[in-house]
Amino acid sequence: MVDLSVNVGGLAMRTPVATASGTFGYGTEYAAATDYSKLGAVTVKGVRMEEWPGNPMPRHCEVFGGLVNAIGLQGPGAAAFAQYHVPHYADAVANPPPLIVNVWGGSIDEYAETAAVLSTPGAGSDKSVHPLVAAIEMNVSCPNVKAGGHTFGQDPKILFEVVKAVRAATKLPLFVKLAPNVPDLRPYVAACEEAGADALSLINTIPAMVIDVDTRKPVLGNATGGLSGRCVHPVAVKCVYDAHRFSKLPILAMGGVYDANDAIELMLAGASAVAVGTATFTDPNAAASVCDGIAAYCERNGFASVRELTGALAQ
């Protein structure tokens, strides 16, 4: 039997496979469609302090090798998520894996406040925070309203400040989800490390756009969106490889994971665990299948623990 357990930045996972933010709802939407016993964690879609309507329709468009989406982080707000969605998840899923809550905001203060509400028992209501809320993942690919709209994750100094503020607001394991559309990941990874992050999530979607040539208009209501799916997988592998070489932070890797080979590739590049995202839309049980495939690979190749795969790239 292969030991599938991993610990990523203080988050204990029974398997190295999680679901990615934005593709698995709030954990209950796939309750009748996937085997949760094969999941090490469920990452929920983005939560900010207040309810948020998201972008105008249409919000997604299938492209060759992937998907472009502009959901716009629609969500119920931190208090409603903690009061209703988390208990519902606990009731609806047998032996549920822990939740990684993806948080975002329009300012540094909002990031910190959201993380604090989701980390403090009793905040917002008598039972607002459930023990299943086990980690915070920061989506720093959001506009900084107070700095002209540039995203938090595109300026290492601002990134340091927002991670530092969230670190002070929560004792939960803290993941920072970075985007690949920067010239060099090193200053961004260094900023996360210095500010107290426990782990990295790599990668976020890649900025993209689709135009209808007949109408000569953007397909998406927001004009632009984020590209995900098989087409971004090699980019994710490169980012994980680079980050693993110059940082000691463990990595939760995502980006075009459709089968076990995709996941193993990311782990060999340096990831401690992987997350399945867009593949879930075409195969709701994709994450569980990936877990089975990783176990089978370890058995065939003589790995007693899945942890031995991390960074095991032959030179």
C-alpha cells in the first residue's frame, strides 16, 4: 500500500489531490458525482468580505485545449459562506476532506478582514466558522482599488504587504495563489516567503480574450477573462519547477491536470500536492481518478510514499 498522505504548509491531506478554486463550487455541488474519500482537500470558489455579483453574462467560452472564463468571483460574502455553506458541506459529504478557502478583496484591509472572519470561531455569528475550514488561499490576481487597479500579485512590494497583513490576521495555513504572467517569479515567491506564507498555489489562470469574428465583439461579457485547461499545463510545470528551485515553500500545483500523468509531472517538478480544476467540468470524478492513478504509478515504480515524488526529476 502506498502512503498517499502529505502535509502542505501545515495542512494535513490524506491524499495529494485537491480540487481547484472556482471549479468545485462550495464543496457540495459534486456530492453525488465524485468520491470524496480520494480527495485531500476541497478548495472553494473565491470569498470576499461582502456579497459580490460577479461579471455580466456570458461568463465562459470553450476554446481549443481549454476554457476562458470571466465569472468575476461571484460569491455570497464571508459571513454567509461561513454560516451556511460550510455547515451544509459538513452535512452533505460523508467524511469530508478539509476546506481551503480562497479569499480576495479590493484592498489590503479587506483581505485581512476576510481572513480574520473565516479564521475566528464565533466571528459573524455564534457558529460562523467550522473546524473543516483548514487553510486560507489568497487570490492575489485581483485589482488593488487603492493603487489604480493594478493587481496585488503584479507588484512584489504590494504583494508582500497584503500577504503580511493576512498572515497577521490568521493562524491557519496560508497559501498564496500566484499568476504566471510575470517576467520572473522569483521576486514574487520571495515576497510571499518573507511575508510569512506557508505555501504557494501555482498557477492561476492566464489572461485571455476571445472575439466573435461575425459580430466583431468580445464573446465574454467582461471582454477578457482567464484561460485554463490542458493548454496551460506546460506553463504550470515550468512555474512549479522554477519556484521549487529557488524557494523552500511547499507547492500546491494546478493547471491542466486531467489525469495522473499531468499530476505526476507537476510533482516531479516540485509540487507537494496537486489540484484538479477545469477537468472537473467534463469529468466530475476527475480528481478521484487522478488520485487512483498516482497510487498506481507509485506502486509500479516502487515508491512507498507519494511524498517521494516531490522534486524527483531525474537530472
